[in-house]
Amino acid sequence: MTRSRSRLAALAAVVAVTLALAGCAGSGAASSTTASSDGFPVTISDALGGATIASAPERVVTWGWGATEAALALGTVPVAVASMDYGGGDDKLTPWVEKALTDLGAATPTVLDSSAQTVPIEAVLATNPDLFLAPYSGITQDERDALVKAGVTVVAYPDHAWSTPWRDVISIVGKALGKAAAANTLLANLDKLVADTAAAHPEFQGTSIAYVDDDVNTFYMYVDADPRVEILRDLGFTSTPSLDALDPKDGTFYTTVSYEQLDKVDAQVILIQGEQQADLDTFLQSSRGQLIPAVATGAVAEVVGEENVAAVSPTALSLPWLLPTLAEKLSAAVKTAKG
């Protein structure tokens, strides 16, 4: 099976299970579905004031990262979604979202411009929503309050902007839609997919890895708080031994590393991302790239292209879309590292 076919097969399997448990076939219209409700009212606490959802929502808008995928995986088609300006193609929708819409027999929702990371209040209200889901986003207090004043129930992030764990995004969306039980089943299916992948690759266990990005003369290394790193841990990898020394513990999901310190990125394997293969090759072959021990030995797994780079950040739909391909790349790098 080719990589593209294997990752689509994994996505199809997860989507098929979730659509079955959601109990909806789609109506061909971009409107919310409310099958398999767990009961209302539902109260959700968040960092901006919380929300009480009195009855099953009928017109849902999703904002930020992961909420759209969680809603679709649970059988709810939003009336509007945030544009995916990175990895979304010409229509600003990722391929895994497009596939879910097709599987649900749904028309494309309104795509809201999120390029400036500010909520377009008027455009949102024009879709006549009753629920605005933004559990992993940068929605501000003023934006939230403006929507609430207009009669829209808003669910924001539980603690800090852009920091909600991907599993929590699914749980929050499931609770808000009255589909908490279905969300639990979805999470169990995704966890099984990751566990099965780890079991199929025992070589991952205990291997140290660093997930990095060289971007516009700045070298980033992602830390344990990042959901992409969390998935690597779930697969059996461990942190690079030097992470504690290089991470200033400033609460972000990444740390920058000066080029003079790249020799201290001492993981056995490097996972590196890049939009263009040529740019990635230039860095890996450069004198500074070769300072990284794993790069010098060729123990590198590469994620190339906007779609794939975007998919590394796990959501209900992107995780099964990319995981088979990612596992193959990681396996090859580990075998190189271990000789």
C-alpha cells in the first residue's frame, strides 16, 4: 500500500467509526446536526467567562485549530469555519476536512477569514449562529463579549490561548454539542490508532527525538507541551537529553536555539519540517545543519509541504490522515540512528 493510500485508509477507518456512532448521514447543507444528544443544559468553564448551552445547538461556528475537525468527526457540520490559511489550499480547507464533508454529504460551510487571527464579528453574525466553538484559539475577551452581547453562546479555551491539549479540544466540542459519549468513543479510537502504531514500531520505544524547524534564520525546537511532541511521546519516543538545558521554561510550546548551540541538540533522531524540499535540503546540508549529530548521521525524518506540516498538529481528522506516513518516515530515521 502506498503512503497516500495508507494514510487515507486510516482516516477513512476513523471517520467511518465516528460517523456511525454520530448516527448522521448529512443533509447536503452546511448546517449543524444534533443527533445522539447527551442532554442539555450543558455548562462549560473557560478562561473568558464560560458558557451554558441550554439546548442542542443548531447553527455552530468553529474557530481556531481542531474544533472544525472535532465537530465533523462527531457528525456535526458547522455553518461556518475558520479559514486554514496554512495547509488549506485555494479553498482554505484542509484535505481531511474536505474528505469529512464529502463523507457526510454536506455542502461547504462559510469560510471565515482568520488570516489576521482576529474574529470577524460581522461575518460570524451573518451566519446566524447559536454556538461559537473556539477551545483552541486566540479569541479575546472583547471578541467573546461582542458575540455574547449579540446572542451567541461562546466556548473559549479553558486556560490560555492556543494551548489546549488536542484531546481536550475533542472533549470540549463533544460536551458542547451534547455528544460527550461519542467524543469519548472517538478519543478511544484515536488512542487505539496511536497505540497500534507504536506497537507496530517497537524501535520507537526509548529512542530520543527532537522535533525542530529552521525558519527564516531562526531555529526552533518544540518542547513537551506541544501537542505534536505529545504524539511522539505516545509513540514511545523520549525527549532529547539536552532539552532541559536549552529550554528557558517560559511557558511557550517551543524554544529557540542559537546556531552556535546546534551541536547540543543531541537527540538520536530529528523530526524536521519545511514547506519546500529545496529549502530543507539546503539547511540539512549546510555547515550549521551538520552540527546536529543526528543530521550528520542521516537520522532525520522530514515532513515537507504545507498540508503535511499542518497535519502534524493533531486533530480528530489530521492525526489519522498523516500518522501512517509519519510512522514510516520515523521508522527509517530510527533504523539509521541505530545502525
